[in-house]
Amino acid sequence: MTEYFTFRNKSDSISMQFHTRSLATLVLLAMAACIVFVISLSSGSSYIPFSAVIQEIFSESDHAFVLNELRLPRVWMAVFVGAGLGVSGLILQGMIRNPLGSPDIVGVTGGASVGTVLFIVFLLGEVSVHWLPLASIIGAAVVTVFIYLLSWKSGVTPMRLILVGIGISALTNAIVTMFMVSSESAVASKVYLWLTGSLYGANWQEVWIISPVILLLILISLFFTRVVDVKHLGDDVALGMGVRVQFFRILLLALSVGLAGAAVSFAGGIAFVGLIAPHIARLLLHRSFGLLVIGSALIGALIVMVSDIIARTAFLPSDIPAGVFTAGIGAPFFIYLLYRNREGMKE
């Protein structure tokens, strides 16, 4: 981190402009997240009035068990998963300079899936579930390194990285399916539920495991605000200002992998959040990395919470995985981005 402080004095001309509009937008996003949070607590197989939810938050209500043990862990899980995927996608898109960058599209989530499924199949019951996020992060890291090496040909171009990532993602999906069909029915059903991206059954233990990891990694990413803002001027300019571009690129990649791996460790394959959230954040906010990190986290949390509300209420008594709805939104958005950037796909 010494390099970070070394170039700070050299980048005085690049100031973070916390515009009133951007700050107001962040406040509105935070308020929207709080409102959706309360709506999510009210929604489910049985409706709980907002007044009872507010009463439970500040004191105690007649719905204490349903709110505290069933819905509150699930909603908090949605918040942390959405925030982690949103910031992971933001970092990844900035690194590879491609609007199509997303942990699930590039293959990072696929690697995390393999790590998680291997843990569920071989270690669950013998090793504490506290180690599950680590297994997901290791799987994501190994596959990410593999993708990067396969993409290298006198350097790494964004589109080559995307295409290799899509191929590796298909391979990881095949590996996960193989383990699922060859496992016992109880394990296979757990893996299947995880793959669909469901928040069903989230509990406080899982929330307490994932929340410090996501919050810590997002906080660390904020320390790279000046690095990323300088790097957006171009690698040559950044190098001239004393930034070790490759060193910080690896650190940022590690942050993206860690966030994606931790986010999917319990919630499963909730797709396209890392693709959509950063794009919305850039439309609403000034393009300072610090603002975009906070905005992407809030928007990602909103997307997952809204998807989970629809999943729990639209097809009662069935509880549909939230990943179905994020994919329903994200797939058309991905096709739109492919169409809009079709010229840039030509190397």
C-alpha cells in the first residue's frame, strides 16, 4: 500500500468531485433500499403490516418469530449478496474495460460454483460451514487465473477474456452438473437449490459468516478510489504518476474474485447482478470510483431484494429462486449490450 500513498501527492489535479446531485442520488438509493427492506419483511406467504414490522424493529411485535428467524436473515442475505456482486462487477468491468464484464459471464462465478459444490459434496458435515466462503473464493481464484492465462497472447484483450470466460463458465457448469447427478439425492437437491440462486432457508449463522467478508472487501475497495480514477486516464498516464498498474490490477482482481466468491457461497448462482448494477450506477452517479462502489452496492442490494420479493409472492405457495428473476432481467440486458458493442467485439 506504500505505492498508493506515494502517488497521492502527484495526483492533486485529479480530484474527486462529490457533486450535490450524486450525493443526493446516493441518499435516495439508500432510502429506497430501506423502503424495499421493510416491504421485503412484510411480504411472504402471510402479509405482515408495515406497522408491525416497524414495531418489531424498535421493540417487539406478535410476529417476532417470523420476522426475526425466517425473514430478517433472508433479507439481510439478499442485501449482502447483491452488494457483493454489484461491486465485484464494477471492479471487473473497470479492469477489463468492457461493459460486458460480470462475474457470472467471465467465469468467476462458475469457479466459485465448483468450489462450493466440492465443499457440499465432500466436506459438508465434516468441516464447519464457516469455511464455505473460503472454498468458493478459492474456486473462483483458481478458475480466474486459468482464464487469464488462456486469454494471454501478447497481452490480454477484453473480448478475448470475455470469450474464454464464457467457454470456461460452460465447462464449470458441466463439472457442477456431473457432481450433482452422481451424488446422493439429498446432496443433489441441496446443490440444485444452490445452483438456481435461491435465498430460501437463509439463517443467521450464514449471515454472520458472509457479512463481515463482504463489508470488509467493499471497504478495502474504497481505498483504491484514487488509483482507479487515475488509471481511467490511461495506463501510460498512471505509470507516469507513479502507479504500479499491474500490481494494483492484480489486487483489484483479487477483490473482485473475493466479493463474487463470498456472495455466491450461500446464495448460489444469482446471475447478471454484477452486470446490471454498475451500468445503472454509472448512469446515475458521477464517475468517481468511490461513488460508484457505494452506488453499485446499493443498486445490487435493491435488485436482489426486489427479485426475492417477487420470488416469494408471485407464485404462492411456491417459493421460486430469486436467480430466475435476475436472469430474466439480465439476459435481455446482456443481449442489448452485445448489440450496442458489436463493433467493439472485433479484435
